[in-house]
Amino acid sequence: MESVSLIQLPKAGKKWSSYVMNERLDVTSDPEPDQPKGESSRQVRPFLGIKFACCSIYARIYQNKDGTHYVGNCPKCAKQVRVKIGHGGSNNRFFTAY
């Protein structure tokens, strides 16, 4: 295993370029031995894209464990959004919450 040296941060008023230009950090990890290449163990979670009009910010809200609602909060003001999943709904994935 290759050793990694720490980069010393510049003091106030000094330029970063002289400290970082000559350093190289290469971080890699080998895949699990029993996991085939190209496959990920992560599962895709269903989500809706929501633009929160209250703070003019975008965030994703995810399905709850029961699979009955999409639930999430505005990242700035924490206003909660809850969208029911049911028959006759919409195929759209992006909405604005007012």
C-alpha cells in the first residue's frame, strides 16, 4: 500500500498554488471480491423532484417505507410535503410545492 502525505495548508495571505501544485492524491478502492464489475449494490429509490416555492429551491422527496406516499421537507425552511401514491395519479416526476 502506498503511503499518503498530508498537504500543509497555506498561512493567511499565502497562495494555494505553491502548496498544491506539486502534490498528487490518488484515492482508489478495489471492488468487493464477490461483486461483479459494473454492478452496484445500491438500489434505486423512487423519488419526485420538487421545487419548493416558499424558498425557491429544488429537492428530491422519496417514497416512504410502506410505499404509500412520497415524503420530504424543504431544505431551507423545513416545510413538509407529502404526496399520496394512488391509481389515476400523474406520470410526471417534477412538481412545484406552494
